[in-house]
Amino acid sequence: MAESEEERHLKLTGDFDCDPTPLSTLRHSTSHVMAQAVKRLFPDVKVAIGPAIEDGFYYDFAKGEPFTPEDLARIEDEMRVISKADIPFERQEMSRAEAIAFFRGRGERFKVEILEGIAADRVSLYRQGDFIDLCRGPHVSGTGQVRFFKLLSTSGAYWRGDEKNPMLQRIYGTAWLSQEELDKYLWRLEEAKKRDHRKLGRELDLFVFHDVSPGAPFWLPGGWTIVRELEKFVREVLDANGYQEISTPILVNKKLWEQSGHWEYFRENMFLVESEEQTFGLKPMNCPESTLVYRNALRSYRDLPLRFSDMGRLHRNERSGTLTGLFRVRQFTQDDGHIYCRLDQVQDEVTALLGLIRDWYATFRLEPLFKLSTRPEKSIGTDEQWQMAEETLADALRGTRLPFDLNPGDGAFYGPKIDVDILDVLGRRWQLATVQIDFGQPDR
């Protein structure tokens, strides 16, 4: 019987470190081939982790000096040597204690640290020739299948994303199932460079960044004019849809976040200050303060639905290594709408909001893509509340005839949500609007 595409590309065994599909597995295997090439060329380098990611892979290495462009060329050449040798990927198992002793003997301290944090009694390793790695798999059957790849860039990355840990050297690459797919992706990368908003921001005098305030743009006159026009348009649309604009403080006592439940989940990502023996935080979201505005007056059910808009300046303490132009920042403006309504009004309000979102993006010739994100592992609220809320959002999407994908377990801790993505001219997906149900605030 002829092998299927899955069988030809994969050897599936046990739990996996990556999505067990041909492309993800190929990329995972390519990261191992790259690590093997690096160890051949730089024997003193220590290896950390090397997963498959969207559109490619990376591997982190402990190396005194950063990799140079010349280093990448040499590594890529060595990878082709390994590919031509068609070395089989071989899985083996050993006890956790044996694996710790094995990697300690090779001086691979990062593998030892990973193993010391694993509860399992037995672990799996994958070997291809002179390289062996701690890994759950899966992998392609041999290095000969790793053919269509390209190393792209290097960067610094803290071990386990913690700036208190050693800085490692990360190499990014991409791998595909055919030369045609690889060429197409590399073309997209070149086109993306031409359209990089950071480059255009400088060239068109729209905004700049400065090391005195990482992740917070300095808007120049031309760029600020665009921002003001967008905010004006937002206000006109929300006013026409019955929203009343409010404005809430940027600096708030932590007791509000404790009461709302956000403190437990967000304090690590907040900028905090101490004053008169009290802790205050720059707000990372507008929601809890909006509830204080709602509570400011005695409300009747006849007042509902009540719609507030808040063009709030927010701050989130994103790690410096994750900051990316205007896409990932520490300071940003969020045009929030908060709707207070009865349970029997929720579906109508969500339906109207979805129509507003659809029309909003149509103005900019953007086609929104919808995802329904359901209950995560850590959450508040009862099973009945979650079921009702998830069904309400799904019914609203179906009622407006908007196709949507299910995104299990990716809801907020306080309720399910509809995430709205858009595709840019190069087919890249960006998450923008979110419609959330919060049934935790009324009880708090």
C-alpha cells in the first residue's frame, strides 16, 4: 500500500513538541539540522530550545558573540551537507535521571535545567548522526527531507524570556515542502520590508521611537494629524450608534484592580508606583474604571442598554525583546466601548456591534475575520454562565451570517470573546477588535 503524505513525512510517536502536520514537523526537524550544523562549526556553543513557529523555526544558542551574516552562510552550507547525507532521525527513551546525567556529561546546562523541571519519569531524545537533542518529536524520517530552507536573521533572546537569565543568540529560519513555496515566501518577505511601517514612519516623518521611552512612539506633526483624524472618525461612528464618551484616570490605586480581578492576572504587566504607602498602577485597560462611572448613579432597567465609549491611553509592561514598532508597544490608545445591558439584550447588542465592526473595516477596504475564543483553564464564573455567554456570541455570529473559526481555550479569564483579525496586503494576519462578555464585574 502506498504511503500517505502524513506517513511519508512523519514518524509519529508519543506526545509532540509541535503540531504533527507535515509542514510543522519539517520545520521542527530543520531546527534540529541547524543546531547540528552549529555544533559542528562552533563546538563550544551550548544549545537551548528550537521549536517550529509560524512560517518557520528558530533555535537558541549560548554563544559569547552574536552570529554574523558570514556565520549564517556557513551554517546554511553545513545544513546542506547534512541534508545530502540523509541521516535518519532516531528516537530513543531513557529515564529522566539518565537523561540529566547524559546532558550534564555533555555540558548542556539548558537541557539539564529543562529536565529538572519535568515531572515525567521517562523522556525521549532524538538523534541524527553526531547530534542528539531532548525532544518529544515528531520528526521527518531523515535529514534528506530537509531541502527547502533559508536562514533569515539573528537576535538576542533571554533564556525562558526572563531578563534575569542569560542572553542567548537566536537564529531564525524558514522551511517549506517545495522550492516554489520557499521562493514565494522569500518574495513576500522582501515586499514586507518595502512596506515596513517603521521604515515608512521615518521616511514620511510620521513617528519615531527613542530609547528614553521604549515602546512609546513620539508622534510627529504629520503622524499626529492622521491619529487625530482617525479618532475623530471613531467618535463620529460611536456617537451615531448611541455611545456616550467618558474619560477615566490613567493612574489608579491597585485596590480597583484587586476588586475587578485583574490584579491576579495583569500585575506582572503593569507599571506600578508607590506613593504615600499606597500602590498605584498605570491602567492596562479601561474596563474596571468604566464600571465606576456606571455605578456613579442609580440605574433603572429602563436605562439599559447603556453604552459608554472611552478613548483611553493605556500602558502595559511588555518585555523589551517583544517590542515591535507600533504592533507591540508599551503605550497605546484604545477606543473601548462598554455596554451595560440585561441578559435578554446581550444578543441584540452583540449583533449590532458586529455590524458596526464589519462596516468600520469596510471603510478601509479591510475584510474582518472572526474567531470565537472559549473558556480558558483559569477563569471566573460558573459553567452555566460560560455556556450561556459562548452560545450567545455564536448565535450572534450566525445571525449576522459571519463565518467564524473556533478558538478553544483562548477566552479572557472573565468571559468568552470574539477576536477580529484582518489580513494585510501580503496575507499576514493581525488581531484588532475584540468583543468580550464580562459576567464577573457585576458580582464584584
